[in-house]
Amino acid sequence: MEFEKMRQNPDDLLRRIKMDEASADETQGRLKIFFGYAAGVGKTYAMLDAAHDALTQGFDVVVGYIEPHQRPATSALLEGLESISSAMVQHKGIVLREFDLDAALERRPQIVLVDELAHTNADGCRHKKRYQDVEELLRAGINVYTTMNVQHLESLNDKVAAITQVPVHERVPDRVFDRAASVELIDIEPEELIERLNAGKIYKTDQARRALSHFFTKKNLAALREIALRRTADRLNRNSYASGLGAGEDVLLYVSERPGDVRAIRAAANMAQTYHGNLVALVVESSAGGRALGVEEERALRSNVALAEELGAHVVTVQGDDPAVQIAQYAPAAGIGRVVLGSSGNEGRYFGFGETMAKRLMRLASGLCVSVVPDASAAHRVTAVQSPILRFSLRDVWIALAATVVSCLVGFGAFQTGFGSSVVPMLFLLSIVIFARFADTVTYSLAAALVGMFAYNFFFTYPRFTLMANGLSYPLVFACLAIGGFAISLLTVRMKTQSVQAVRRAYRTEVLIDTSRRLRRATTVDECLAIAANQVIRLLNRPVAMYDADGQARLGELAVFDLPGTEGESSGMVDERERAVAAWVAANDERAGATTSTLMDSKCLYLPIHGKDRVHGVAGILIADEGEIGSFEKNLLVAILEEVGQTMERIRLFQEAQEMKVKAETESLRSKLLRSVSHDLRTPLTSISGNAEVLMEGGDRIDFSRRLALYRDIREDSLWLVDLVENLLAVTRAEEGRLDLNIQAEVVSDVMEEAVRHCERHADAHAIRIDSEGELLLASMDARLIVQVLVNLIGNAVNYTPAESTVVLSAHKHGLWIRIDVADNGLGIVDEEKPYVFDMFYNGSHERGDHRRGMGLGLALCKSIVEAHGGRIGVRDACPHGCIFWFTLPALDMASTLGLKR
């Protein structure tokens, strides 16, 4: 399929982006955050007071959830406001009150109040975090008032914890705060807040006493207040820059499984915001022979990657055993000049000694600016060998011993046959290289070199079977054998590791190229979904569920793709609960299901297949029994689904363009038809009404011959109108594909005679005859429709030729076809008009014989009928003048047809 590619004007593109943003603002709800630096500053009070003001102005305001603070002044403001009942959720034997998201969506007020934005929902709720509930309300077009404290902002978590020495586990991504329509800072003096705390207006007496000695110290409150003021002002700066067109500086973050990377991730996100650039999180996966991560390490890596994504990072996964090399290669290629590392990953390469990663990065890529974020919890921890190739492997020791044994056996044979001892070291080196292809670490290289050197000394140097050697050259031979064996085997192991990495990169590239190639040949949305499912099965070896989605995010029929040979085993993917999760994904354009924080009880991970403006489908991958998807596969999966979404969008745009084109053509045909009908009906109707009026008024005063002529004119005009209506109905049926063919074997001469009898009474001034060669010709046809074709062709010849012209019908057999000609000796048709004579509403430039203008439907109808029979129709010049209209029909053999009838 070919899609038209148009180069857009930059000004038009910018104008369209602004219009899209404006329309998005109209459909999205607006978020207002009441922001404070500590509990008790009056955030909930201010929110309820603002709700009363909005209610007074005529807005539909509903209280979704308010924390039960037991503060009289705050509770009093709840009076007069409609409230949504809280959802009761069972959690570890305790009934908890939670915000009822579904009830709020069903009620659909203009403004809903949701307290404590950073709250973590209980198990069983749709989302893990309350800010996710708020985001769904905003997507539904509902405005939200909410509250939060400064310590709950993700980027400030470490700074606040360092000041207060109190860790905060409930956090909100900075993007939620920065994208809020408005943030109202609720600020009071720290002394006033402490007075309120002492007066028991915030906490009970015992709780207030503990708070004053820990979190609510005057020093802490002053520092938190300053941070809140700065962050509020910084939000204005970030939003003002985001509305401009400047290009910032991107930041690259190295993410590993180390817990200390959490602080580095937050620091990198702040740095990217400061430099107004994008944050790229780089994950370096070890090769197949590298060090495998344990369960806890895998969980820590997934947690770090999730945090980076939550802070707006674009996660990229590469393969390699040396992160410094991968970062040094990726950063310049991506045009990134700033790199952020955690200090827990910046120790020396060899058990904490040697060159650090930061120094290696600056040496490998001198243009990089490397920032190392300290991690106090890892200050005294020394990391073991970083590179998997440097780890110890008992398996490689056994491989080295096997290589030495083989070298000794071959060496004994060579020694006994009289070869000099100088050949044996070469045999040792050859054996070390051959066995190196089975090893994975430097352990093999070191063991093979040392054991090989001692074996050569023990078995093949004089005095034999001792570790002594008589000869000045032996120390040099031993050194060369040890160093050469170590270097060659180490290079071989490295080449093996790099080849594995190259294979994985090639596999990724091959999958993406194959997906692109298949999608280029796709012509329907269903084909795109099938291609995506097959590629995902090939990548993950898991069952896949695919849903199509229309423009209103309504799901189509489910298509389940099982693994080959396991049909029916994925029945758990088709229940109503799973479909409900997929429907939520289509409506919200967010991933959900297993391994996510939304509807995590699902058996599948559901991902949206989206284009530029909307969701085109949903892909579900079975997770329940298979375990989580690795980062390498997940990146491939996202890339495949993005390409599938773009292709589906192009197909749908093309289909919409075709539909618009058909509608435009239909509208044009309707307009032409109405114009033609209104013009061509006027003349015969005027003639009929005029003749009828003459007959009514003249009566017996008009002589018989005159009355007969008037009756004849009325009859001819009426018959012309009947033919016109018949042609209109026939053309309509042909255009809609509703020509019902009754195909039978018919004698061609009989059909031509029937058509001539129809036309003779209207062609008194013309001679119509049939030229027959005497051969009885049979054709496969619907006789009624072919008679109509011949009547139209004869009528066309009669109408556009002078009086006393001749019209000749003839039929000839040409192979498997019978060609029927309708020839006249009129003026003919000029070559410029011949390509258009069968177009609808085309009338040509010649005057009709009766000066009545035709509608240009007859020849178009002939073409539709003939092509429905599988034949062709055309026009050519007659000799010496005139023209011949011809068409073909499938020929039938007389003998076989008669035998079949018998």
C-alpha cells in the first residue's frame, strides 16, 4: 500500500500543535494543588474554603475524600458540600476507607476534592497511588482540588530526609506537581505552626510532644518552608521555559541494581529539569555468559528503572560487560554531554582498587561532563569485580585443567616421535586457544597459563619430571608460554563475549527490520495486529491477546494468539476481568495489569498501541505463570508496538481519506444527477403538459390528425421519461453492486432481434438491420440486461446520427469470446472524446438528432453491465465514417451446451 507523503509548512505545523494543545486543555481536567511545607499549615482548610467559593459561583462541587483529621474548624467546612461515600477495603483484617474512584467518575462533577495526593492506596484498589486516581479523573475531564506537602515530592525526598532525618515513603512524581494548572502555597510562620501544635489543633497531646522533638523542630520547619517557597517559584520558571521553543541539554543516567542509585536518579532528574533537557536512563545488560543477577538484584534493578520512568526518563537498554565503554559509546552518539553516576558504582574495577568508572569515562570520552552522586549508605562498601569476565569460575578452572591434560597427551606423542621440545610449547598454546572458546572468564586464562607453564616444565624439560630446568633459555620460554597463553586465551574469551553481544544486537535489529518489512506490506488493521502478535510471540515465547480500538477507545473483538502447539491453554486471557483491564488501558492510554501499579491483579500486562493522537489497540502479554519481562525484551516490545501503532494510524488515515474521497465523488455525482435531471425532465414534462392543455381546451375543435399527433408526442415523451427512470435505477444498482445476474446460455441472434424490435418504433427515420454470418452463436449472459445494453447502444446511434442513417448489428466469435458490434454511418466521434464516452454524465459535443439533450447515463450503464458479465466494451471508427460500439461476452460451445441440456 502506498501512502501519500506531504511536506508540511513549519508555520502550519506549529499552529496545529498549538491548536492540539488548546483542544487537549479543553478536554483535560485542571488540577489545583494546595501546597504546604508541613502538616497543620491549613491545606485542607484552604481547599474546603475554595470549594465553597466555587460552589457559590455555580460550579458543581463534590467532596471525594477528606482525611479524618478531627479538627473542628476543618470539619465545619464540610457542611453544605455534597460528599461521595468512601470505599471500604479489607486490608490484613482491617477495614480501610479509600477514595471511591468509580463513584466519582460516575457522578462526574465539575470539581472533586481529593485530600492527601501522596497517599498509597490499599491492596484491591485500581491504582497503587492516589495521584494515579487523580490523573484518571483529569483524563476524564474532571477538575480536581488536592493537597500535598513538600516532603512528598520525589526530587526533594533525599534533601528533606537529610534535613529531618525522617524517611518519607509516600512520594509524588515531580511531573504531577509541575503540570498542575495552579499551585497555591499555604504558608504560615513556623512559630505559629508550633503554637498550633502545642494547642492540640494538629495532633493529640502525646503525638504532638513526639512531633515537636523530632520533625517539628523550628530549624526543620524553617528549612522545609524555604524549600517549599523555592520549589513553588522554580515551578513557575520550569513552566515558562516549557512554553518556549528553546532546546535544553540532555542528561544521561547510568542505572544499575545498586540501591544507592535511587539518590542518583533523583539528582539526575533535577539536573535535567535545571538544564531544561531530557533524561535518558541507560541500563547495561551483561552478555549471556556474564554474571547473572540474583532475585533481589533483579527486583532492585526493576525498582530503579521504574523510579527513573516515573521521573520522566526514557529508558534505553544496551548489552555489554563494561558499563564505562557502553556509556562512552552511547552518550556521544546520542548527543549527550552530561552523565550522572551513583557513587556505589564508581569504585575501582578490581575489588575496589584501580581506575574508577568516572575516570575511565573521562578517558574514553574526553568531552563528557561526569557527575558522581554520593551515597552515604555505601560509603564503606567495596564492590567486588564489576566486569563479569573478571569473576572467579570453578568451571573455567576445570576447562583449563582439561586443556593442559590434552596438551600433555599430544606433547608426549610428539616427544616420543622425535620432534624437538621446541614444538611442545606451540602445542600448549594451540590447546589453550581451542579450549578458550568454552570458557567465560579470566579465570581460565590465568589457570591455563600457569598450569600449562608448570606442566611443560615438569614433563618436557630436562631434568624431566621435576620443576627444575637446566638451560639459560628456559626462563624466557616459560615466560613467553605463560604470558602468551594468558593473552591469547583472554582475547579469545573476550571475542566470544563480544560475539554474544553482537548476536543479541543483531537479533534486535533483525526483529525490528522484519517487523518493519511485514508492516509495510500490511493493508488492514487486523493484519497489523496479527503481525504484532506473531513478533511478540517470537520475542517472548508467551501467549498474546490483541484488541482493536476505535476512535472512542471502544474495544473490538479479542484475538488470542497461542504458542504453536498450545492452542487453548491461554483461556484465562479471555474473561471479562481481563477485558475490563484492556478497556481501561484503551480509555486512558496507560499501561496496566501485571507488573504495573494499576490493576496489578490481572494475569496479563496490557500495553496501549497508540499513534500520534489516539489509541489504536491494546496488546496483552501473559505474565502470571511466565515471570516478568526483561528490560531488553521490554524495550524491543515497546519499539514493536510503537511501529505497529504508527502503521495502524497511517492505514486508518488512508482509509479515512479514501472514504472522504468516495463521499466527495458521491456528492459530486449527486449534484450532477440533480442538475441533469432537473434540466432534462423540464423539456418532456413541459411538452406533455402543454399538449395535454391544448387537448383539454381545444377538445373537438382540433381535427383528428392533429389530436393524433399530440397523443403521439405525449406518448413518446412519456416513454422517454420511462427509459430515463429505468436508466437511473439501473445505474444506481450498478454503482451499489446490486446487479442481480441471471446467467444462462442464450442465442446471440435472438437477443439482437429482441433489441431491434424495442427500438424500431422510435427510429422510423433510420434503417436498423442485423448482419448474420449464418453461424448459430451461444453466449453466457443475462438476456434481459444485454437487451438493455443493445437498446442503449442502438438508441445512442439513432440519436446522434442524421435521419436516413443506417445502424447495423453483427456478432462474431473470437476464441473464447463473442464480440457484438453496433455500427452506424454517422459523423463518428473525435479521438479526444473516445476515452470519456463511457463516463457517467458525459454527453459529448455532438447535437442529438431530436435536439433533446441526454443525461449521459446510457453508455455508463452499458459498461457496468458488460463488465459485470466479465466482458469488455469499447468504441472505434467505422469505414469510411461513423463509429462502431462493441462489447464482448463469454462464448459457449454449441455441442457441449446441448449435451449438458440433454
